[in-house]
Amino acid sequence: MEHRTAMDNSSDIIKIRKNAWQEGMAKNITFIVTKDCQLACKYCYLVGKNTKERMSWEVAKQAIDYILAQENFRQPSVVFDFIGGEPFLEIDLINKICDYIKTEMFRLDHHWFNSYRFSFSTNGINYHEQKVQEFIEKNKSHLSIGITIDGTEMKHNLNRVYKGSGKGSYQDVLRNIPLWLSQFKDSGTKVTISSADLPYVKESVLHLYSLGIRDVNINCVFEDVWHEGDDLLFENQLLQLADAIIDGEWYQGYSCSFFSEMIGKPLDRVMQNQNWCGAGMMLAVDAAGNFYPCTRFAGYSLRSKHPIIIGNIYDGIDKNKLRPFLTLDRTTQSPQECIECEVASGCAWCQGENYDAAVTNTIYQRSTAICKMHKARVRANNYYWNKLYRKLELEGLREEYERNKKDVKPEIC
């Protein structure tokens, strides 16, 4: 590859390439910049958060040098994802990393130059701080940021509490929502549902809509935390939510990921045999410079299993350790009832949780902890679409009637 300096054809740095961003065709690379966080969320899968493991600049730089030198990373676009803990606790390091990535991609004339994004999921607490805002201003055209707010103050504060004090974080997050939406108006929030907050699902989604958040991505935790009857309570909340969205016409310009026309159908075991999760196609690097198939295989994400390390920044990726992840599909890890399930589409899984919950040290045993919750969602989803289409059909007939009535001319005797 020909190397260039920043002075060579400097106008190229602002050129717009054809197909600068190709959705769904991006390599996802995650920097675990810290394992520290201001919060101790009760449903958080990160069981090993701490204040000591912070990525150094030396490790970050060597990771970038290795990644940009890999000729087999041929995806046309890339997402550099920064997580913690809370990533913005390390804003100085992140700023330095992103500057280096940009200048190196330009210097190398890398195919990801101008075809990249920096992605963040943040608790939103220090979003307003000057250094964070300066970083956003500098990188806004290649930036996506999601702030996690779980719904109403009651629901949010049930789980998203400060470590040590147990105080709810809702008000500290809420104050930054208007600023965030003014900068990323089409961004959505990620809401997590656990057993304790099931009674607040409906009102929480509507509350987020009222704040101006148009896209609510919401899911149940994958861990086995569910109790007898939770699925029926969940279904009831979704039925109420369906009525509220349709009767209030929130479906015009707002979305909730619980309702999708693509879920609740059987899957062809040959034609629809993809792995749900991207583990193995993604790459994560931690403070020690270790590589993982995704962050859920790092030690601080696991309750009972040892981490699965597939290489490091010094020796590179061990393809033999990576190979099992590249062979994963739906049928090789699912029990027969899941393969034959009549409502299988949309039933998600997390590869790291599969591994952590498995009886042995295997990645080929699918956890079915959310089975009943998925089926409850499907029943409510069917109700939602049936009601919505009936409403739209009636409105269409009413509009047609009104048009026809206007077109009828009175007879002249």
C-alpha cells in the first residue's frame, strides 16, 4: 500500500467517496477503555467493574496499528465502539484515540477513511461536560451516541443507581436529554426490562416519547432472572402499550422495538440459519491488550466462566481460537424445540450469555431463559398489528367515502 503524508493532496481529506457508509457492512471494533462506572445498575451484566483497569495510550496505539494493518478486515465500513463501564470517564484517552485513528487512516489511504463511525452508549451523567462537548463538536459527522434512560423516574431509579449510595440517577440523566436530542435528533435510547420493573413498561415507553425520544429500543435481559407469571404480566403491559400507541397515534413518527412485523414466524432451518449474534465477526480489546470475539467474553462480563481470549495486540489474532465462533449458526446451538418453534423469528440470544449459562465450557449451548418472554411479546405483537391494520383500513375507507361524497354532483331537474 502506498503511504502518503498529510501534505500530499491535502484536499483529499475532505473528499466524499462514493458509498462512504454502507449500512450493515461494517466491521465492529470495541475499545474497553475503562471498567469503571458511576452507577451500579442492578441488572448490569458487567459483574467485574472496577476502578483499576483503564486502558493506556500505549495499548490503544498498538491496537490501532495492528487493526489498520490487517488486510483481511475488508468490510467497506467500520464502527469503532467505546465502552466501559462508562466510556466518557476516559474522554481524554478517547479523544486521543480518535484523532490517531483519523490521521492514520488518512496517512495509509485506508479504505475506511471517511467510512467510519465512532459509537458510544453512555449513562449520560457527564454528557454536558466541556471536554465531552468539545469531542462531540469535533467528530459529530462521524458520531453516534445513545444515552440510556430507562423510562419514568420510578422505573429508571429501580435499577440505575449510583454505586455506594444507591441513589437513583434519573434527574442527572434527564437534564442532558434536551442537549443530546438537539445534537442527535434521530437517536434512540436503549431500555432494559427486568422482573422488578415489568409493571412500568407501558408508561415508561410513553414517557420517553413525551421527552422527544422517537426510537425506543427495548429488550428483556437475557439472564435467567424471570419468575413464574412474569410473561403474563409482560404481555399485559405490551397489550396496554399497543392500545396507547395506536389510539394516541404515536405510530406516526415514533417506534418501539417490541412491535415488529418481522417477528413471531417459523424459520427455515436452511435458508434462515444465521447466528443472531455477531461474536467472532466483531473484535474487542481491553486494557491489557487482549482480543475477544466480543465484550461479553471478557472476564468482567462473566459470572461463572473463564474469559475467552482470541489473541492480543502483540501476537495478533489466533485464528484457531477464532474459528469456532465463525462456524456458529442457529441450528448448531439451539435445542430442537427452538429449531421447530412456530414463533422463532425475532427470538434473540447473546453468545456470551449462552457461554456463561452453559453446563460446560461450550459456546454451542443456547440459553432459553427468555423463551416465555419472547412468546408473550409475539402474542402482544400480533394484537398490535391486527389492531393497527384494522384502524388504517377503516381510516382509508372513511377517506375514500369522503372523497366519493365530494365527487357526487347533485342531479338537476
